[in-house]
Amino acid sequence: MEQWNQTIGDQLKQELKGVKDSDLRFFRIAEYLRMVKRVDDFSDTCEQCRQFRSEIEQQVKTVRLAVTETGRERRSYDRHIDQLARHMKKKHGFYPPYYYTYSYSFFYTLVAAVAGLLISLFFPSIDRWFFIVPAIVAGLLAGQLIGNRKDSRIRSENKLL
């Protein structure tokens, strides 16, 4: 199985030889190679990963067109890599870097802003911003701290996409 992963990686690198590094980063080629390795690792136990193997083999043949030209192949590649990432996230517990930090920061900030607004309604003589701004800051900090802790645990388990 290790040979399949290396074969696909070599084919992908051969297809993309001469493509600009900025294009490789933009089209998430390094992330795609990591996901190919994980599909190879999980294909023994996961039926969907086995199906992704054949899709990956087809996608490798058209990846140069997807990266260099717009059109059907690019849409197909984008859809394929998004499906792979979604599957890895849902079924196998892999997450993008800072996933929880960003998510928790947004939701905690939103909840804190609403809480600050509700508290300000109880004190009509004091300006609303007096309660809203500190609540937003507190929500943002709480989201950053809690999300960063969870992201650190994911990094230590090597579960990053």
C-alpha cells in the first residue's frame, strides 16, 4: 500500500513539474498529497476511502490542466479536494489548522456581543457601547483561548489536514 501512495505522489509531482510555487500553494497540492497518504492509510478499513483511491488516480491525470487552466477540470479538482477534506474531517477526525480557534472566536464573540447588548438594556442611562465593547473583547479572548487549546490537542495528535 505504501507503494500506491508513493506512486501517486510521484505521478502528481511529475505532472506538476514546472508549475509556479504560488499556484501549487493556491491549489493546496501539499494538502492534497497528505490526504492521498491518509486515504491510503485508511483504505483498508473505510469503504469511502477505497472509492476515493480510484477518483484520485483519475484526478492525477488531469491535475495539470486543473492547475494551469480554468474550466471543467478545475471545478472537478476543487470539488474532489473539498470532498476529500470533508470526508477526512467527518469520518477520520482531521481538521484544518486553527479550525477551532477561528470557529470558537467567531461564535464566542457573537454570543458575547448579544449578551453585552442585553445587559446594556438593563442600564438605559449608560451608553450601550460601555457594555458591548468589553463583552466583544471578552468573547474574542475566550474563543481564542478555548479554541487554541483544542487546536493544540489536534496538533499533538497529528490530526491536521
